[in-house]
Amino acid sequence: MTSLAIQLPDELSQFVSASVNSGGYQDADEFFVSILSTFREQAESTLTDEESAKLASLRADIQHAVDQADLGEVIRDFDMTAFLAERHREHAARQTA
């Protein structure tokens, strides 16, 4: 899990503390995870079917890449400049063909 530091106005900080103290959440971390998860669900519920499909596809691609990295299936010493130069050469060759 990633750690993220944020600054809140006093009023919001007090709201978070009151929410945690009321027993609704174990701590501020749980409060923010819950709130952000709800917000994400609401935002995603407004997506069109096409946008939802794209999002699902992207998530699947990302998970596939993470799984490969976990298995050690990564490219070592990748040279982005050389890779892009080759892609540009291939593109230029297709344009002149």
C-alpha cells in the first residue's frame, strides 16, 4: 500500500477525527480509503458502456504487466530512445511504401 501525506483545513481535520472517534472507522486511513472508494464508484457509474469497457481493458492490461513483473518477466536495460527511433523508422518506411 502506498503512503500519501495530505494537508487538511482544520474544519475537515476535525470532521475526520469526529468520524473516527464515533466508531465508524478504525483510523483516518480507513476513513479516506472508504471515502475515496465511494467517490471512485460514483465516478465510474457515470461512464458510458464504451468507457467502462476501455477502463476494464486498461485494468486488465495493467494487472497482466504487474503479474509479469512479479514473475520476473521484465525487460532489463530497456533503451527508450532506441526503441522510439526504431518505431519512427518503421513508420517512415510504411509511409513511403
